[in-house]
Amino acid sequence: MQELKICLLFVLFLSCSQKRETVYPQKAKLTSSVYASVTIQPDSLYKVYTVVAGILDENLVEEGDLVKKGDAILKINDRAPKLNSDNAYLSLQQSKENVQGNAAILKDIEDDIYSAKLKFTNDSINFSRQKRLWDQNIGSKSEYDTKKLAYELSENQLKQQKARYARTKYDLETKMEQAKNSYSTTQIVIDDYTVNSKINGRVYAILKEPGELVNTLEPLGAIGSATNFKIVMLIDEVDIIKVKVGQQTLVTLDAYPKEVFTASVSKIYPQKDERSQTFTIEALFTKTPATLYPGLAGEGNIVISEKEDVLTIPIEYLMDGNMVETEEGEVQVEVGFKNLESVEIVSGITESTKLLKPKV
């Protein structure tokens, strides 16, 4: 009798253990999306480089500092260029003095011109007087020729002095402009030894310490926006053709495990990464989280299409792509839209059809 009870209990237990899960199809909104891995990056993020090589003299900012466009970030040792600039400045000042100041070069020529003018005026008066006399047949031809020659020589000398002044002034002004250009060039070179921010933003990385050798090939730091962030997503190549600019994206971040953020696709990069076989996509937050840091990771789902009020079943109840199991047996259905969780049923069953979960 005892053995019979044990057998009955075992049969009852076996019957209960084999009871299958069921579900009824439901009308619902069905959304299809594409998965992407997510990394947060500041907008306008760029690596800082120098255009000259040398020894890093000083970091003028620290990581996390806010900077404005044009602010100095770091300084490279510039003693040699500074000396060149000082020498160029002295040459420029000397050139200015030669042109604009009381330097003897032009002053001497001006004095020569003044003397030539006086002599020309005197010779002109003498020649005019002698010419009037000669026109009246007074005086000798020799005296007339002498006065005329003196007049012509002094006139020519005055012209030569004026031409000399103009030529010398032009040469001095040209040298002054050349000195200005040389000084400006040295200033540009000195400016190259100070690296400035190209944007208003935040310093996210300083990669070199004072005393280290720097060159034009290695980045010295990184600067990006302090307030605007973008979502960088990697998407599988089989899904890239489904994605378009403007599509809604649902983003979850490891730093905010209980929140879902909405964003919109803003850019699609056409070049595939051959190593990872993925494409890069950018999206912008509809509402930016309160605190973000570069490199925050998470997941994204890009909504590629939506359907309202469609008959759906859990995707695990679908067998062989187009079959479901009911209490009366297996039924073929027409499948429509689907995502990772649910599938649309176009025909074959109704909301009142009780479905059995397939056996594992």
C-alpha cells in the first residue's frame, strides 16, 4: 500500500513538472531596433600638437581646467628664438630711426639739398642778370657762357641731390619694411613655442611633463567641449544599411544603470573599420545627463521602425520561423515585423489562441 502511494505521488509530481508555460497573443506597439556599443566623447575633442620640437618648459594648465579659445596651454623652451627676436627688434628700431628719426643719413642729404638750392638760386639770379645784359649787347660772350654754365651745373646738382634723397629714403624704407617682416617672423616663431587652445572647452589630458622632449608627431594633450557631448556608436556591418540620420536612439550607460536616455543619430561615417568589421555612428542626446565623462561606456538601440497596435507574441514562442504550438497542435503563421523580444503575427492565430511554449 505504501509503495502504491509513492508511485502515485511520483506520477503526480512528474505530471506537474511537465506543465508548460502558455501565453495569449496581444495587441501592442512593436519597435525594431539595431544594437550598438556606446562610448561617450566630448564634442570637438581634439589632440593637442606642437609645430616645433624642443624641451617642454611648463604646463600652464591642469587636467580638468576650463580654457578659452587662444589661452596658453603649455610652453616649450624658446631661449634661442627669443634672442633672434630681440636682435630683429633692435634692427627694426635702427631702421625706424634711419627713416623717421634724427639719423644723419637723410639729414645730411637734406643739408646738401638746402645748399644746392641756395647755390642754384644764386646762380639763377646771376645768369638772369647776365642774360638781360647780353640781350642788350652788354658784357662779353665769355662771361655770359660762364654764368649760364654755373646755372646749369647748379640746377643739375640740385636734381641729383633730390634724386639721391628719394633713392636713399626708398632704400631705408625698404630696409625698415624688411626689418618689420623679420621681426614679425621671429614673433611667429616665438608664438609657435607656446601652444594655445583652439576652442572654448576643458582640458581632458596632459600627456607630457616639464623637461620631457616633445616633437611634432606626438600629442601633448587633449581638449574638448566642457558642456556638449556626443555618443560614439559602433554598429555591425550587416545593420548599417538600416540606419539613417535623425533616427531615435535609446541609450543606457553603465554609470546610470537605471536610466534610459534618448538621442538622435547625427552622423554616419562611411568608412568601415576592417579590424572590427564595424561602422562608426554619432548621436546627440535629446537631454544630456547631469554629469558625463569621456569614455563612459554603455549600449544603444537605434530605432529603425515602429508599428502601432499589431498582434504580437514573445519571440521564444515562434518555432522554425513560422510555426507556433497550440493546445490543438502546431499551426503555421504568417510573420511580419519583429525585434529581439517580440514578433508580429499577420495571420494564422488570434488574440484568443492559447499558445504553448516550445519544449527545450
